[in-house]
Amino acid sequence: MGEEMWHKRPLSISERPKKLLYLLSGVALGVTAAYFLEPRQAARRRAVARDKTMSALRRSIGQSGKAVRHIRNRLGGMIHAVGNLVASAGSVSDRRLESRVRSVIGRTIPHPQHIDVAIHDGKVCLRGNLKPHETGLVIQAIEQIPGVRSIDNQVLDLSAAPH
């Protein structure tokens, strides 16, 4: 009976990592305690640790605030886009459609004053003189505008016009 007490069974392979983990955890805990409780430098070390922890906390709060604002702005944009889809399903006034068409033309070609725009019931009539590639760009851009039902292209090819 006394002999059994002194002879332990060998550790199994699954128990060895646990024992090693417990040993390393104890050593790490002891080193940390000695580091922060040592009489000469402990107060300074605790203050540095506290300051670094607070700095990291403030940075993470700032980053989370940015993320919240980003998500809020994205949701607002999505809501606005859905509202535009719903609004575009209805009719757009010719005056509003004309301002949209003129705006798109102004962003598409360098000389928008060479184009006259007339709109009636969502049908866009274009007159003027443009280069062929500019005409294609303008028509492509106008087709994307909500409320445009059709385009009557009466633009003359500037390269074919007599000098």
C-alpha cells in the first residue's frame, strides 16, 4: 500500500500539454505579478500600462464611431436610392426632365451650348451640331435618365456639315 503511493502512473499524451500549459500559465502569472508589484518601478509600470490601455480604448471608441457613421451614411444612401426608384416610377415634369437632360449634356460634352433641347411628355428632342462620337455619348447618357420615354435625335453630324 505504501509503495503504490509513491509510484504515479506516467502522464498520457493528452495530459502532457495540459500540464505544460498550467506550468507556463503559472510562470507568466508570477512574472507579471513581480513586474507590476516590484517596489521600485511598480507604480510607474502600472501607470504606463493604465495609460496605454486607456489610449487603446479611446482609439477603438473613435474607430467604432467612424464605423457607425459609415453604416448610417450607407443606409441613408440606400433609402434615398429606393426613394428615387419609387419616385421614378411616377411621371417627371417636363421642366424637371429638361434640367436633368441639360445637366447630363453639360457633364458629357465640352460644348453643351451647341445642343437645343425640347421635351414634351417625356420625349426628348435634340437639335444642333455635334461630332459623331459626342452624339453617341449624349444619347447614351440621356437614355439613363429616369423619366425619359424616347429620344428624337435631330443632331447633325458636324464632320459631314458643309464648310
